[in-house]
Amino acid sequence: MTKELVHRFIESQELAVFSSISGGKPQSALVGIAITPGFEIVFDTVRSSRKYRNLINNPAVSFVIGCAGVVTVQFEGTARELSGSELETYRAIYFAKWPDGPERLNWPGITYVAVKPHWIRYSNFSERPAVIEELVFPLK
């Protein structure tokens, strides 16, 4: 398994289950994702959503990617709301994956989030034996 294989798999997926914490309790939501060359996941949300409030209060979040098959990725990282020139760069990546994204720019409170990975587990249960590999990203 290579980082490139994991990146290609994540890039091939449109949706992920996003999980965050609120008052010590887990909450999950389905989100549309894009991935940067540096393995950051980008998604949009509105500031009135539970996920937004949760990640502002506690930026430790996770995803499950690939829920429809026997290949999945578990992804844990730190979320941040994008702004300034960084916003334009990440939004271009997101819009390349989601061409309807610009239509949501009119939504009240629309914002964009990037999640920097700390730990990724790739699992492919179609192989015998199953391929289960972990990637660890240094904290900076």
C-alpha cells in the first residue's frame, strides 16, 4: 500500500460520514468531500449546523470514507475554518470535485472547512488476507 493508493481512493469518493463531539457526545453527518494533494479533506457547511458549532468548539474530528463497499478509510484529524487566500485555494479544489458548489455561495452562513490528517487507516477486505494499513502524519 502506498500513500498514493490511499489518496486515489479518497479522491474517488464523493461522500463521507463526518463525526464530531458535542458536550462529550458523538454526532455524525454525511458530507461531500474533496481532498488536497496534502491529504487534507475539504467540505462546505453552514455556520448554523451542528457540525460547524462542534468543530469550532473542538476541532478534533473524524471521517469514514467508502461506506458502500469493502474498501474503507478511517480518517482522524484537526478541522479549521478556511479564510483569506487559503480559502480561495481550497475552494478551487472543492469546486473541481463539486461543480455545483458555486451555487451554494449564496447560502446564508456558507463556509469551508479543511481537516488536516493525523491518522488514516485504509482497509481492503476484498483481499485475502485483508489489507489493513495505517498512515500517521506528524503534528506540526
